[in-house]
Amino acid sequence: MRVLVTGGAGFIGSAFVRNLLGGAYPQLPASRVTVLDLLTYAGNLANLAPVAHRADLRFVRGDIGDPGLVAALMRDTDLVVHFAAESHVDRSIADSRAFVRTNVQGTQVLLDAALAAGRPTFVHVSTDEVYGSIDSGSWTERQPLAPNSPYAASKAASDLLALAYHRTHGLDVRVTRCSNNYGPHQHPEKVLPRFVTNLLNGLPVPLYGDGGNVREWLHVDDHCRAVALVAGAGRPGGVYNVGGGTELSNRQLTDRLLALCGADWSAVRPVADRKGHDRRYSLDSTLIAGELGFAPRVPFDAGLAATVSWYRENRDWWEPSRSGGRGLHLVAGA
């Protein structure tokens, strides 16, 4: 099987590639893996270092919005796993243009190339944020999309576009929508590594509003395993929620991170809440559990402790990503 992974040098995409080439997904016997990544600020070739020596790995630096390049890569592809996206909510609020260009137009270029190249299976990786906010209960896949941030709106648009290519053209599209991911190799703009790297540097951490916004947490390896299950045995046209099962308010998450980093609440600085900040996300993952047997395997507390340890032991990976170590210019709370 020839696999094309977009965004494969990013946080989640690189975890998928490392695990795929490491034999973690026997249902996906990859004969060659091609990573297409533009290496923007969130992409890092060091994420692929453990498998860089592999003869069955090919890295291509390029843009998913480049029709000629994408068409050339798609011609000998059996499976597309589409991780590439602009994903930071605060950046989308400040300027949404890159989000529309990458998440919507880039996805359209990939879909058109897939149609022209023999219709490979196309796994479109999305987010729980497309559903909006939920006060109680959990979203099923039948929930109408109601995104509230420009980022979420761009992902919802790409979801609907991908599903339309299935219904209109018969392209084998499968969509996953995951909860908040955590784990090693995540860029320090996101809430968990931002807090950890600040605390490891003895700096304060910014907490949005009252800290009561609730998110559901999923280890990146569990997420990638779910994507592999969908790629191997999911239904064409199917949508699968992938939740981690651990819901925490941002205050609860902060409390755990302070303890793991040897700090206390004197390190926390309240900041003004984000515009349109969704209060709570929660996914019903019954469908993927019933159809494909998925359940998270990484216990949250153990996974969180291991993640903090990774950042403590890998300063050379994350320190260049920070703006002079100041750490408060990007507030966190997604």
C-alpha cells in the first residue's frame, strides 16, 4: 500500500508516520510512505528523525495547495491521510486568510487530485470544534455543524467539501473528528506545551477567563490508532468521533501541570477571555467503538506525566520555537 500523509512533519501527522513505519498498524501494510509538508512554523523534520533512515519513507516539502505537485504525488497513491491544517484558534481570530487557503482550498486541491488519479481512499482528519459548544451531554456524528471560530469554520467547510466529493463523485472519503490531543512533539503555541515550557523556564502561565472551559483529552498515539482503524476498515462516507474520555476544565488541567512541574498557583496569570470562546466540547465515541473496536489505551494521568517528562528532557526540540522565552504572547485555552 502506497500512503500519502499530508502534514506528516507536524505533531499528529508525524506520530502517525512514526507508528505506521514502526508496524503499529498491521491493517495498513505500507510499502511506501510519502510525507507532504510545507514545514511552516508548526512542521519540524526532527519529528521524523526516528524513521528518517527508512528507504520506504519519502519526504516532499511542498504545499497542499499546489495542484501540479499534488497531482504528481497522487498518481501512485492508494491511501491519503490528510492531517495538514492551520489549527491555532487565536491565529485564526487575528487573521483567517491562511486558514481558508490551507484548510479549505488545500483540501479541495487534494480531493480533485484524488479524483483524477484513480480514487484512492481519502481519510480526512478533523476536529470536535466543528460542532461548536455543548452545555451537557456529548455530540454524536449526527450533530449539525455549528463552528464558532474562523479555524473551526474552515475545518467544517473542509469536512463538508470532502463528504460532498463522496456523495457526488463516489470518492472513498472517511472523516474523523477528534478531541484535544496531547503528547510529545506538539508546538508550544498550544495550551499544554505552552504551560509546560513556561513552567519549566520559571515563567508564569496565562489562563483564559475563569478557567472553566472544558475540553476532552486524547493522547496523540490513541488518536493516530483510531485514524489507522478508520483508514483500514471504516465506511466510505463515514464520519467517526474520536474522544479521549477525559474531560477537564482548563483550571483542572492547569492544576495537574503545576504539580507535575513543581509549581503552584502563584505562577498563573488570568488573562482576558478569547473572543467567542467555546465553553465545552464532548464527543460521543460509541460509533467508532462499536464498528471498529476503538477505545483509548493511554491513561490520562500517565500520559500527561510522560508528556511533561518528554518536554523536560527535550529542550533542544522546543526552545527554538519560543519567542525569546517570553511565552505570554500566545494565550492558551483551546
